[in-house]
Amino acid sequence: MKKNDWKERLNIVYSTNPDFCYATEAEEETPTPDKRQQRLRVSIEKKGRGGKTVTVIAGFTGTGEDLDKLGRLLKNKCGVGGTVKEGEILLQGEWRQRVIDLLKAEGYTQTR
């Protein structure tokens, strides 16, 4: 059965060459460094969010799976909703000090 990969070939012009192979760019994720080497920044934002307060954790380097795992841990420990978007963890509400304490307890020493 042929793999249906038409979404990977969007915006590619048709080729008449029978040996043509679509070259797709594969993003290589960097391995996640040790927790002590992560420089996480915790901040509070209100702009562009309809007046709602959001706690933003930025500066994570590593795989998307590890970022999702950290986001899930913080959401569970704080008991709030949130999401992981574009390399940042967003938590609903003002949880700055609690998030800093949780990150330091998990081993992320370079947290502000």
C-alpha cells in the first residue's frame, strides 16, 4: 500500500522526470541537555490575551516530547489549564512564584 504523503508535497511543482524524488526537510531536534543547564525564564503576560493573566515559561531547549512532559507536570502541580506552543509553556493564571519553586524542586537550578 502506498503511503499517502500529499501534505508533505504541498507547494511543489510537478516533475516529468520518472526518477524524481521529493526532498522533504526533516527538522532535527536537539537532544535535551541536563536540567541544571536549562535557563528557564518565568514571566507574567496580559497583553494580547483579552485581559487574562498567563504565566509563560520560556527558554527550554530540547525535544518537543520533553517540553510536553514538563508542561504536563506544571499543569498538574498547579491544578490549572494551559498549553505548550512554540517552545513556551503557557499556564492560565498568575503562578510565577509557585512555578519557580516547582522547577527548582525538579532540578532546574537556573530559573528566574
